[in-house]
Amino acid sequence: MDYRIIGKFVGILLLITNISCIATDDTTELKLAHSLPTDHPVHEAMEFMARRCDELSDGKLTIEIYPAEQLGSEQQCVELVQIGSLAITKVSAAVMESFTDDYKVFGLPYIFKSKEHAFNVMDSDIGDDLLLSTKDKWIRGLCYYDAGSRSFYTKSRPIRHPDDLAGMKIRVMNSITAVQMMRTLGGSATPISWGELYTALQSGVVDGAENNPPSLNTSRHYEVTDYYSLDEHTTIPDVLVVSQVIWDRLSEEKKGWLQQAADESVVLQRTLWAESEIESLKAVEAAGVEIIYPDKQPFIEKVQSLLDSYSENEVIYSYIKRIRAVE
């Protein structure tokens, strides 16, 4: 019996017991946990949010951050938020698909015409509607963080055209739309946890994966891949979510402070992310990865049937039409 593991498990259980919110008559401390390292742009944005909460409230509303999976994986943290055992966490919009179909629209390939278009959608009433679409699941969205666009990185051969994906096993997130997209493009979708992907690439369990430049860089997956094809097939944001259980306990004043701090952090995070993307592309190219800029049109045409297939889904297709109408 490994008592070190048991001790760590007990420690985490003790930590999450009533961890979500510590409150007195005048002050409230919210607990925020996520899976990212402390040098990640999203973590830096959340630190800024915590400072702004403290400043706006004159110390009456504070946020304690637990990074790097200290309280569990992304999925586990969302579940803790859902039951009110954790106040706030960051989650990919793709993971939110398991709570409501509405979020599937973010996973659709080439749904956005550009980065600016994506931001305009997220900052509109469409984005607000999606943030509140999981209230009945006790999860309330606060804001979106930029997570860039996802592109293919591979070992044996580059992806210059959708036909190059034929016969290739590509790691995707555990997302219905991600699996559908990969099948539509002609590859073999292989959901594998992020923590196991380096070994899977190294051993040949998968031939490639898809993600944004900072993730390729910080994960060191460039050590076991040779090509990065910037087809930018999806632009899936991160979502900062708060427990609806905790939100309902906050005064209107504290809700306002928290929402304002979150909104202000978005501005900083977008700047930090843009800088990180440039630095990451330079880093992986310097490490020997060939950066490829394929013609996106064949990819766009290949996945059109996937978008058309949602025409019979009233909710999703309504979002598709609303997004396309945004400038």
C-alpha cells in the first residue's frame, strides 16, 4: 500500500471540502482551480482578474487560485463547480458540449471567418446566450478567453490537403464535433487524454494531433513531430465558469465586481495570447518543425457537408445562422 498516494488523496479531499467560498459578513473569498501552468496566458489573465476583484471591492471579494491540476483535471474541476464545491474554473468550450448541445457550434470547422469575427461573436448577445445556456446545469459562464485556432501537427508526412489525412490516426479532444470533423476530413479520429498524448505520438499510437501554437510549444510535442500545418480548422475558446450555486449566494454588488474583473481580464488575455502565438511559432520552428501554410479552401469545402448536416437541428442551426450574420 502506497501511503504517499493515500495521503495526497486525503489532502485533496480535505482541500476541496467547503473550498468553493469562504465568507464572513463583509468579505468573500472564492476558490478558482484550473489545469494550466502558471506561465500560461490564461493563468496570467486570471491572476489579473483576482487583483482587480480585490481592488474593485476594497478587499471584500477575493480569489484564491489553484493552478496546474492541484484540485484535479479540467473535467473534474467542472464537476466540482457544478455541485458548488469549487467556485470558478476554466474549461474548453468543447468540454461544455457534454452539458449542453448549444456549445457544439464552437467546435464546427470554419464557423468563424477570422479571429476578429470570432471575437465579435463572443462579445455579442450570441456569446452571452451561450454563457448562460448551462445555468440549469448549475454552471454559469463569466467570459471567454482566446485559445487560438487549432491546426494539424504530424510525424510521418505533412498535411497540405485534406486528402493527406487519409489513413492517419489523429488525436482529437473527447468531443462529438471534433470526431465528426475528423471523419469528414478523411482522418481517423482518436480521442486520447492530453497528458498521454506525448507518449502516444512518440510510440506511434497516433500519427498526429491538432492544437494551437502555444499548446504545441508548451507541451513539447514538437520533440516528437516534424510538421505543423496551419489550416486553422477550428477556433474554440476557453470559458471561465462560475458555480451557479455560489453565484446565487453573492450579493448584487459582489456579482458586479466579479463580472467586471472577468471582462477586464479578457482584454489583457487576448493581448497575451497573441504574443504567445508569435513566440511559440518561432520556438517550434527553431526546434526543427516545418511550418506549412496550406490553401484552406479545400478544407473548407470538405467540411461543408458537416455544417449542412446541422440544418435539421433547430438550436444549432439557429446559432450557425446568427454567427454567419455577424460582421
